[in-house]
Amino acid sequence: MYTFEEAQLVLDELIAELPNEIFQGLNMGVSLLEDAIFDESGLIILGRYHYQPYGMGRYITVHYGSLMHLYGHRTDEYFRKKMKHVLHHELVHHLEGLAGDKSLEHQDQIDKAKYLRQMRKWQQPMDGGETMKPPPKAKPVAKIKDSDAVVDMEKAKGNFTQ
């Protein structure tokens, strides 16, 4: 698990891996903040692209506390991968902002609306007053090698009905 200081070093390394041109116009740079933040619907926010034309300008914040909340129990490698994803996602917002394009912003809104609809679906009471539970993760039926020509369908069927 990364400390805040270690996570800052990781973020610095991730930034150094990218061409300087990507950061053009990002006058306030990229900052790692210690907090975990949530939006108005209660969803956690991992990073943000900020544009204040008459204020501080353009900058990105990555939220260490939010990343730790979701991925702090995972390996350092996985945490780093997620931090990289957040950085790249926010940089796409920046580049699109420079181009006057809001495609990713619109896609984020669509994805969030889909997610919230799905969550509401699982939280609605069923006829018996129970709340629906998300479906269990699928189990693999059988590993098939190139040499395997036949799968025992009764065995496979049993895995689906459990």
C-alpha cells in the first residue's frame, strides 16, 4: 500500500513517461490531493480536470484518498495502474478542452447515468419486499484444450444452475 508521499512519486513517474506537449496549456499542472471526494449522487471521484478561464486556469487533481478508498487493499502494481488510468483520463479531458470538444465529458455523463440506473434497479424491492441482489459472478464451466472434442453437457449444465 502506497503512502501519500510514495503515491506522489508514482504520479511524478507517470507524468514523466508522457510527452511534454500533452501538458501544454495545463498551467497549474497536476496535483495529488489527500482527500477522498464524492459527487452529489454519492459516487467517489478519483480525479478531476479543472478549467477556470477567469481564475486559476487549467489543472488536474488526482485524489489519493479516493484511490485508497477503492484500491488501497489491492497490490501496489494495481494501484499504480489505476492511478495511470485516472491521469490519462483527465488528460484526455484537458486535450479535448483545448480543442473545444466535450466528447469524453458527455460519455462520462452517459456512463454515470447507466451506472446509477443499474444501481437503482438492484435497490428496488421485489414483490416479496426483498431487494434484488446483483447476479453472482460467472463461474467457468470447463477449461477446454485443443484436444478436447466433447464437453460433458450435464456437468456444464450443473454449473449454471447452482
